[in-house]
Amino acid sequence: MSAASADERQWWAEGDTPVRRDSRVIYLVDGHATLLAFCLACFQARDYIYLAHWGITPSMPLVRGRDQRAGPDDSPAQQELIAELRLAGLSEEAITFWCNHELTLQTVLGYAAQRGVEVRALLWDCPEIFSHYHPQQAYEELSAVGVLCLLDDSSRGLLHHPAEALHQKTSVIDGRYAFVGGIDPLIENDGEFDRWDMHPHPLFTPLRRLLAKPASPHPWHDAHALIEGPAAADVELNFRQRWNDVVKRKELETTLLVPEHPLPPPLQSQTVVQIARTIPQHTYSFTPEGGIQGIAQLYRAAFRNAQRLIYLENQYFWLRSFLGLNISFIGPDSPDMEQNIRLLGEALRRGAQLVMVLPDHPNVGRAFSDAGLQRLREEAPEAVRDGRLLVLTLATSDLVDGQVRYRPIYVHAKVALVDDLWATVGSANLNNRGMRDDAEMNVATLDSELARGLRLLLWGEHLGLVPDEDMLALLRYLGRQPLRPARQARARDLFAELERRLGQSEQGLLLLAEQARANLERYRAGQLLVGHVLPYLTAEEAREQGLPCDEAQGWIEQEKPSEPTA
């Protein structure tokens, strides 16, 4: 089915933001690509930068390793980096600053503020029980370099979900560009998680960091999007509504209010785009009665339309709401997820294929995802028998002191693809919180070239078919961004190879299934994995196969391996 005929069906959320045909979207895979693109955009900001995130670490380096400095000034590698920065649009002054400073979030935003750019950050004032970052410390560190900050405590109150979070991960630059997805500029305080990671997700790397600890945190897989054109204004609208709501509720100076800016100019585009939100009721005064559930609407429409293939990556797949006890039948009902699972079952019964990637060790609620999978299998047992329901997880391996060691890759991406036509990336998980109880934002697109390209890149990464040095070029190639001729040719050839091997979804699904099974045998035999895919095993399935499984930590090598001694 063509994108034109698909556009005749209902794919979109109603009652909040418009569907636009004059904007562009570039999908970004993992923190390396996302934070590099964000940093480049900040260096080119002229008027304003707005940020609203679940968590922020001002000392987090956005750009690391050879992307920040590739060698001595006169070395070929450094000259190549400078040429890339010029091609990306940086001024000579900006390039000099880039190559001679650690590019932390604080440094980059401070550099923008020094150039007269207005920088504002809306920080979730999370309760102490959520210790992923320190809001007051972030407030002070950003304020010290000229960033105007507000602490947003709008998620608190007797009428709110007990664990409600302000979970959006958004940035807006000059009203023309916006970033939406799953990646915060964050290194968690006490967890094992740094949002920056490379596409190969190495077992250990000094480039991934923990705060005040020498150890290398877990590998982290994620996705984000860069939006250009009038759709970026819909991301800005969300920031303005939230910021101004806090200013008015706290009775702060009216000079702090964010003004409305003109829409950016329309762009020629083949992509149909919509920004969608989840905003719980009682959180902000601008929401209608009952709140905003645009993301839930998007998922329902997409699952109803699916005919051939649904591909999902998500941190959770909860049938019920999780309130602290990892016992799946205790949680309250989640009507949105009940409906999502029913619609997925209907798609499977229509003959569609469903591929899902989940983390082996989610921080909470693994039993709830297991229960969701069990319900889905009950909805379409024939699809299970036919091999049309494939559930995977991701892990990495390496040789450490003569022994092969393994670590699970934390799947934090929130990606959905339908029939190589429609795609969404954002902050909303497949659970009650993403659909209704947290503040979230996703971007959805109807564009066969864009959706297919994202699928090929994700499958290529998981199968180990995309070298790390080529992923950035591939993302820029698919986003029609400038590339030097040699990198353009390399990206074109590599994408053609991905098309040859994975373009037919049935062929790609078989390859994923075969490699997952083979990797499970390699894992049992203590051998290196090929790529990253393994079967997702529920706790019960893992024990049946003789694999120790912790309800919270999963079954992939629970003991944290020591880092190499040399």
C-alpha cells in the first residue's frame, strides 16, 4: 500500500495539535547521534533555546571522544573533524570553542547564553523518592552560566497518580528546530545509566560515565527525533504552556512568561507529521477535563490500521499499572493497555507480523511486562505457532581477562513502526503512565521512506550489520543532510546492502529469529554474540530453560563483570 492511499485512513490524534504537511523529521538512533545533533544545533542558535526534560545533568558531556577532538591541530583526523563541523554550519569561532572545551551541557548552554541567546530550562522538581537527579543542584549549576530555570512541581498533589512524572524529553531551538524522543541529557545519580552510548553498545567504554564512579555503566539503546519546520512550533507550544502555567500558579513576575513566536516558514516535505502528548488531568490548567491522551490515540489508530508488520521497541509492556510491588495481578487495571493488547491481537489474527524488543532488566515491573506478553499470546495463539510473534531482547559481549562476559543492553527506546509507512518515536512507554498518567511527548510520521529507513537502521544495528563509524553518516543520508562525497557514497552503498538483506520484512524477521536463537546457544556455550539480539524470555521461560532469572534483573549474566585489568 502506498503512503498516499494509507493517508486516506485515520492515523492521527484529535483535539490537540494539528497534522502538518510542511515539516521534516529526522530519526536519530542512540545517544551518540542524538546528543551530537543537539549540540550542533545549540552552537547555531541565534535567539532562544528551550529545554524540558525528566532529568538533567549539567556536567554531562554531550560530545565525547573523537567527535570533540580527533587529534593535534595539524593532524589529518583533526582537519577532517573541522571540515565536518564547517559542513554542519558552525562558524570558525564556534569550531575553535568546540575543539578546546569539554562540551558539557552546562558549557554548551553557557556559551549560547554568552552570545546573547535566551536559554530556558524547565526542570522537573521530582520528589526525593525519585533520586535519578537533583533538581535544585541542576537549577543552581545552569543558573550560574546564564540559563533561566524553573522548577516544575506540577505532578504533585492529592488528585495525581501517586508516581506521576513529568517525563517529556524535549528541546526547541529558535522555533525552527525541535528534539523529541527518549533521551534526556542525564547521567543518573545512583543508577547504572548514562544516556550517551555508541551504536555497538560495547561491554565497557571509558566514554560512558557514572557520576563520581570509575565504573562503566550499562549499555543503553534509545531513539530520538529532530523536527524542522512548523511542527517544531507544536513542541514549543507545549513548552510555553507548561512554563507559563508554572509562572502563573506560583505568581511569579509576568516578565518570566514565554511569548508566542511566529510560526517558522513551511518546508517542502513528503512527510505527514503530528506532535502528540499525554498530559494527565489535574497537572496543568491548560488541559481539558480528563487530560490529553493524544499518544494513546496514535497507538490505537496505528494498531487498527496495521496489515503486514508491527515493530515495537519499548522499555515496558505492562498489562496493569505498577505501584511498587512486582506482582502483576495486584496492579490496578490499565484500560489503554488492555485495548492496545487487544488491537495487537486483532492485527496478528489478520495475518500481520509483530516484532517487539524489550529490556531483559527493566528497572521496575518486569513481571508486568511478562503478564502483558502472556495476554498477547493468548489473544493470538496461531501467530505464536506460525512464528509471526517475535519478542527479542538485546545484550552485548566481549572477552575480559580471557573469559567471555555478557551485559544486557538497556532498551529505553519508545519506537513503533507499522507497515513501513507510519512511525512514532517519543517518551511514552507502553504502560498506563505513557498512555495516561505521566506528561509525555511523541512525534508521529506517515512517510514510507522514513519509516522503512528507520526499521532498516534499527534492525541493522541489532544484527551487527552497521559499523559504528557509519551510523552517523547513514542517519544524515536518510535525513538528506549534507555529507562529503566519500561519506555520501559509503552511506548509499551500505543502505543498499541493508535494503538487500532486510528490505523484505519477512526475510528480515527470519534473520532476526535465527540470529536470536543462535545467540542463545552461543550464550549457553560461553561464546561471543553476533550482533545483539537474543530471545526475550519471561521469568518462567528462563527457569524452564535452566537459566537463573531474577524478577527485576532478568536472566542475562546478573553478576556485573569486572572491567579489563589492562
